[in-house]
Amino acid sequence: MEARSIVRPLLMVLCLAATALGLNNTYGDDAPLRALAESTACGSAHCSVSLLREDRSAFKYSFSYQTRLLEQGKPQSSASADVECRRAYYLLGDYQCALTSGGLPQTAR
């Protein structure tokens, strides 16, 4: 009987904490994450991006960008780039972004 009185409140606190972290990931400020995603999509200082699509969830963010490479004396090249950002430990940790498809020729995998 005593184990039950300890496990239930602990489980409740764990569920509430996971819910709060998920809500923060979904609805929290994403300005630093957008900057990281844009730099991942561009990969160059002479690049501009336009946001086409954004999906947010508790576990990942997905962005689609239209990228344009702006270099003097060269024709403009543009491409669409899809970037996915996830936290290191599902609901906790720093975000890490990766190019999932598209991108400019110098940034494509």
C-alpha cells in the first residue's frame, strides 16, 4: 500500500512535466530555432531565404524554404530546401537541424 502512495504522485508529476515540456516545444518562442533552420537551409553568408511552410509539434519542427544564392558576377541560383529540427532528447536538450531534401548545390548532401 505504501508503494502505491509514492508511485502515483510521482507518475502524475512526471506526466505533468512531460505535458509542460511538450507545450513549450510546440507553442514557445522559436526565433532562435528559425535562425538555426535558415542557416542550415542556406549554408552560405550570401544567401537569402523565404519561408514557404512550417510545421510544429512537441517533438520536431519542419520548415520549407525557398533559398537564393546572391553572388556578384554570377547568375542567381535558387532552390527549395526542407529542414527538420529536433531536440537531442525528445523533449529536452538543444535543437539540431538537418537538411532533409533540396538545397542549393553547394549545401546539398
